[in-house]
Amino acid sequence: MAIFEGSGVAIVTPFTNDGVDFSKLEKLIEFHIANKTDSIIICGSTGEAAAMSDEEHKAAIKCAVDTVAGRVPVIAGTGSNDTNYGIQLTKEAQKLGADAALVVTPYYNKCTPDGLVMHYKAIANSVDIPLVLYNVPSRTNVNISPEVLYRLADQENIVAVKECNLGQVPETYSKCGDRYTLYSGEDGLAVPMLSLGAKGVISVVANLIPEFTHTMIRSYLDGDIDKARQMQIEVIPLVKAMFCEVNPIPVKEAINILGIDVGHCRLPLCDMSKAGHDRVAQTLKSYDTSALTSFFA
């Protein structure tokens, strides 16, 4: 069973100068549930988990779980380059009531495939909740190969992969069949991933246009491939704008431009360049973000 089908938002974390703005986070979550987001992914890359303290990280997961109150699945980012720390975070996510954990590959250490298998098995064996493996080699310099996924197939609670390496998906299916639920980790390739058997997307642009993103995915899953393909083409300029600088700098800039203050990114991520700001502001004019602005009016 898939944890969810459709559009999961990799939700931003709103910050003030003093910490996480939990009241704003609660309202962002309510906005997403009201606008057909199918899952909340809290404390991922877009949520700047790498720049949060342990206390903030746990509090943000608790805030998401409590606010959602079972209406959609909550997937908590708990990955680390330290296996023991990843175990601790994932145990905390389970204790706090997360429905699943999103576990990125260890970064910086550059482990071997054997180390990667051992890392994921150690985390999976420490908890009962499902794990979504997060494969994003552009950030971590480590790839979860189809062979590694095959070797992990006997680990029952490793159930899904957020996949950013589209080129290897056919081989993954060849080796593993439908053992894993795949989610696109690339907004611009969501529909192509669906054509290879994926069940949804974990999305950045859904922070701005959640119902559009949900409808695009749902249309494909319901058999309206032409509509999904056209929507994928339509959203590409916004996707490009959201990644014209390092995520989540552009998406937080976009939300701030729309009048919803989610604060700055934390260092080492810095404020957006003027050129980037102007590009984001201009691109937003071509998309209907009225649901977001009216919800916070």
C-alpha cells in the first residue's frame, strides 16, 4: 500500500528571528489540507531541516502531526549522514506520531553500496513506521542504485523511494518489480515518472499551487494522460523559477512576495539575488496563486 497517492508538499518552515513560527506553520498546513494536498512532508530539504536544532526539528514534526490530526499522512524527514543520529531522529518521529519517515542518503561520508544497505537496514530495524528512501544525488553525491534497492527488498518497512534520478527507474522496476512505491522528487518530471509507474510527487511548487499539483497527478492516475501532460508543460516555467537558485531560497521568496511572511532562509542559505527575485516575481504573474493569498488574507 502506498503511503499516499498524488501530491505531497515538501513544506517550507517559516522562521522568525527567534525560531520557528509555529502558528504560521499550522496555518500553512491547514491551507494545504484545504487545497487537496495529499501528504505533508515536514523537515525535508525544502523545510531546511539541516539548519534546525534538534528541539526545533522535533517540535516541527509534533506541530505537523497535531495540526494534521490524521487527515492526511505526515512524513517526517529524519535523514542524517550519521546512522546513529538517523536512528534517534526516526525513533523520535515515530514517538511523535509521524505516519512515515523520509530518510535521505548519508551525505559527505560518501559511503559504499554495502554501507548504504547497512545504514538503511539499521534505521529500518529500529522503528515500526514505514520509511521512504530519499535519493537526491545532486545534494548528497550518493546514489541509491537499483541493485541497492534490490538488496533492501526484504526489509518490509522500507516501502517507498523519493526518486530524483529518473534515468534509473526502468532498471529499478526490472530488478524490484512493484516492491516499492516511487514518488518523483523532481517537479518538472512528475508526469514522466508517473508514466514509469510512480504514484505521485513530493513537490516544491505545491507550496504555491497545491490544488494544481494534486490535479495534475490525479488526472494521470485516473487515466486522463493528455490533461496531465498539458499541466506538466504548463508548470515548467514555475518549476524553473523555483530552482533558479538553491531550493528553498526561491520558493520562500515567492511566498514572501505573495505577502505571506515565512521569513528568511537560514545561513548558509542566503537571501535571493535581485535577478532571482525579479524572475520569481515575474513568473508568479502567470500562475493562479489566489488560493494562497486569500487563505492568509
